[in-house]
Amino acid sequence: MGLINTLFRTVILDDAAYQEWHERPNVFLRGILLIIVISLVAGLISFAVNLVTQVTPPKMAQIEEGMDQWLQIQEYFPMYQDPEVQRQIQQMMDVMVPMITDISNVQAPLPRGITGFFNAIGGWFSRALTAIGGWLFYGALVLIFVNLLGGTAKLPEFLGMAALYVVPGLLGLLSPIPCVGGLLVFIGTIWSIVVYVKATSVVSGLDGGKAFLAVIAPFVSIVLLSILLGMLFFLWLTILF
């Protein structure tokens, strides 16, 4: 209960709670465990929905509904206004819907329930692995800017503290709620950034402003680099062709 209490207090930005987490032994390993647990818990409902989808054979009506939604999007394109194009698309759908249904109902070596279960489990755990990869990569970039701004921290220590950012991600558990689910996830995302900045400030000794700059600087750098590479690629294509 003491650990849960500490984690809750980090969400409300209690300085003492950050110090308590910092002083715990093996903070880096605790950070890894925290990310895995929070990521899996936050994805429980999505896992359940995916599991049901994986083990339930698709019905022709569902496939037709998906195709109809795709057609509604096509109506916004001028090319679709041509009656001949519409006729060809309809003919394609008349062939594809039964074909997709038949393919999905082909008997696999393993029962659909077993393969669907393992697919859903794989997707669920890949969520945690992706979170760990992002935590390691982005945390290393943030630490570079921390040092440039005059802060000090060792990489394992910094990553262990930065892992606290995942706690507000528990709001992701509420994402399936109609209307408010997306808003709650957005709030959780913003608050995760706030917690990341706070953890960075505590572990590095930077003030809040510099900690904020260190946290957002890698993101801004990646965006600018992507834009620059995109422009260079477009320029190369222009010259080449």
C-alpha cells in the first residue's frame, strides 16, 4: 500500500513522493516494472475487445458494413461521381465480400479460438514492449538536453524517475467509454507530460522551466529533422525527375 500511495502522490506532484521513489533501491528496474504493469492494466479493455474480435468469425453483414463505410468516404472524391466508376466499384464489392468471408472461415491448423487468443495476447504485450522502447529512447534524448541545460543525472537513475510519467496513463483504461473516453485519454496524456517534467526537475536539479525545455526539446528536434528530411527528399525527387 505504501508504494501505491507514493505513486498516487506523484500524480498530484507531491515533492516528497518523488523523493521517496528516487530513494527506493533499484529505481531503474522499478521503472521497467512500473511501465510494464501500467501499460498492461491500461490496455485491459482493449485486450478484451481485441480478444472477442479475434475469436469471433467475421460475418458477411459486418464486412458489408465496413465496405459501405469505405464507399461513403469515396463519395467525396470527384472521380467517384462517374457512373461507370460506381458500377465498377460495386462489381468489385460483389466479388470481394463473399471472397473475404470464405477466406476468413477457412479452417486453420489450430482452432480459431486458440490462434485468436495468442494474437490478442501478443498485441497486448507488444503494447508494453513498445512503451519500454519509447521510454528508453526518448529518456536518453531528454538526458542529453538536461546536461546541456546544466542538470546532472545518471542514465539509469534518470530513466527510473522518468518512468513515473506512465501513471496517468491508467486513464487509458477508460478509453472505450463513449463521448468522454477520448477526452480522458487526452487529459492523461497531458498530465503524463507534466509528471515527466516534474520527475526531470527532481532528479536533475533543474528548475521547472529548464526541465520543461529538456523534455520537449527532443520532440521538437525530431519534428524539425523530419520536416528537413522530407524537404530534402522532395528536392531530390524534383531534381531527379
